[in-house]
Amino acid sequence: MGNFQTEAFLSFKALFPWLQWWSYLSSVWIRPFMIAAMFAVVGRFAIGSDAAERYLLGLAVAQMVYLSAAGILRTFGDDLWQGTLSHVLCSPVNRFRLYWARGLPHAVNGFLAFIACFISVWLILDLDLTRVNWPAFATAIVLICLSTTALVMATSSLVIATREHSILHQVVSGLLILLTGVVIPVSELPAVLRAVSEVLPMTHGLAGLRGAFSGEGFDAIGTDLLAEAAIGLVCTAAGFLVFKYVETKGRENGFLEGGA
């Protein structure tokens, strides 16, 4: 565990540097705070309080994913461009530990962004939190955080192969925001997109999160939480296999070396 923590800290500090604390705080707290507040206020006064709560939870989760995805994909890109990737992959370190050490610190950042969104709207709109089932709510948000991190980690191997992180970030974040019920209800999507939505991380977790916010317990949202966990495990396994494949092909073809 000590080695894992060291790897995670160094990859975060060295490969995804924050120039100053103000930059960090504006990314993790201020930006999510303002976006969630803006859409929740619009939802309340244009449609009603139910819409405001729906936007709050959807956009808070979306900001969590957007921030963590940016960090994870940038980390893999910087690891390649700064010329450290080939040296790291030549080491005898456990590959699964190495893989996740580059993702979990940014997942924590995403979780902080979710908290910022949630607190902002609670303060501005004076939401009623007395009915929230907090154990189910906390379980849902942890599962969403882990499953979406697993999906982004799976995508991160493509950064090594394509040497591009910005486009991948926009594609992954855009698909999750569009197809998982963040703003548009999944039931309103065309049949084909609805089928895609069912196998994406965040869809079932967000449904469970909204249920827990309304007071539902594990008996009511348990199926959604189990589905979210299962999808996260599939993304974890698939992502690690892709990572190993890219590593092998990179050794053969020489694209693990730094440079644009």
C-alpha cells in the first residue's frame, strides 16, 4: 500500500502539475460551484423545484466526471510526452498497481468537485435534505466515482496510442453527459441510444443517486447499484487488458518514446 500511495502521489504531482493553489481551487471548487448553481437556479425558476434537484444531481456528477477525466487523460499524455513512460514501463512494478496509481488521485479530485456542486446548490436553493437516505446516497456516489474512473482509465490507454488527450476527454465526457440522464431522461432517448445508455457507467448509479436523494433505500435502488458496480468491474478488466495490449504493441513499434 505504501508503494501504491507513493506512485499515485508522484504521478499526480509530477505529471499533472498545478501552477498555484488558486488554479487548483478554481478547477476543483469554484467552477463546479458556479455551473451547478447556474443550472439549478434556471431549473427551479423555469420549470420547478423537482427539475432543480434533477439538474443538481446530474450536473454535480457530470462535473465530477469532467474534472477527473481531464486529470487522468492528461496524466497519461504527460507521461508519454515528458519521456517518462518508457522508463516506467521498463520497471518490474506491478502493472495493475501502476495502472490505477495514475487514476485514483484524480478520482478524489472529482469527488471534491461533486461536493462543491452539492454544497453550492444547497446553500443557494435551501434544499430539503431531511428525506435523503444518506447511506444509500453515499454508496451510489462512490460507485459512480469508481465506475466512471474505470471507464476513463480504459480510455487513457488510447492516449498512449493516439498521442491525443483533449479530443478523447471531450468524447468521453460528452457521451456520459448526453446518454446517462444528466439532463435528458434516459427514457426520452431513441431506442438505440437508450440501449447504449444501459451499458454505460453513471446511468444506473445516477438513477440510484436520485432515488436515495428522494429517500429510497437499498431495497429500492439495489438493482441500480449492483448494475453500476458490475459495469465498473467490466470497465476495469477491459481497460487493464487494453493497457497491457498497448504496452506490448508500444514495445514492438516504438511509440512509447516521448515527443509529439
